[in-house]
Amino acid sequence: MYRLNEIRISCRYRHNQIRLSCR
């Protein structure tokens, strides 16, 4: 599940576009 880590970091940079994923 190393992808979850990448999504969490991405959420900080553009949490606006990944608002659903950030949750």
C-alpha cells in the first residue's frame, strides 16, 4: 500500500483536486 502514502502527500499539495481521495 505504498500508493496510499503518495496520495496523502499529493493531497497536501493539491488537496483541492484530490479532495475525495484526501478523505
